[in-house]
Amino acid sequence: MASRKTLVVGLGNPILGDDGVGWTVAEAVRRELNGSDVEVACLSVGGVRLMERLVGYDRVIIIDSMYGGGGEVGTVTCFPIEQLPNPSAGHTSSAHDTSLFTALETGRAMGVDLPDEIEVVAIESQKVHDFSETFTPPVAGAIPQATRVVCQLLSQQTPEGREL
């Protein structure tokens, strides 16, 4: 059986406090994978630009801070992108772009080679607009758990759609 081409994307901005947690988790996953053929990227994009980065992959795991997901700050959740509670949450959309949902729908309608499987690992955050290179304690404390969740997803062991 051929291996699936997989991309792990950490989204966020590392100078906006908790917003940078996606990058930090992605870098921790990169260290855990050490030589794996899974590609890891850290990005600060949404909508069409994010969709363009997903072209050619069979599977994508997006790691991002999420505000308003309903859990306590520092809560880690995992779900298919279709279950994103708010299509405008995190970096899946921008005020100057379309949502990732719309970009994916349009790309697929145009025959673009997009992944069949896109999973989200979200860390509930609040402090995402203040200039800071440090995380709030609950978000910092969630980094090891989020890293484990991504690694479990990569090994096909994490159940979907629940708080972890």
C-alpha cells in the first residue's frame, strides 16, 4: 500500500501571544517525527492562500489557536474540518479573503488536487491580539497534549470530534 502524502500545518503569528501556539506545536511535532516523510509547515495565512498550500497532499492536519470553541482556555480538541464550529474561527479565513471552506469548495469544483482528509487540532485561546512572544499558562500547558494528539493522528489512533 502506498503511503499517503501528509502535511502538518501550524497556523498563527508567533508575536501575538497564544495565537502562535500552532507554530510551537508544529515545531514540536517536527522534532518528534525526526526524519519522517511527513512535511511540517508554519504559516500565517488563511482562505485561498492556505488552500493553495494544501494542493497535492492526501491528508492535512491543521494546528491552530481557536477562540470561541466553547471550551476552557487550554482545551485541546480534534475534529474534521467540516465540523469547525465557526468557519471564521482561527486562521481559516481573513477579512480580505474568502474562508478556507469556500476556497476548498471552489478549488475542488475547478479540479484542484486537494486533500480528501483535513483534520483540525485546536487549542482554545483568548489572548491572540496582544503583542507577546509568550503564551498564557493554560495554553503553554496544552502544548505537550496537542503535540501528542497530532502524533496520534499521524499514526491513526485518535478518535475524532471530542475534547482530548
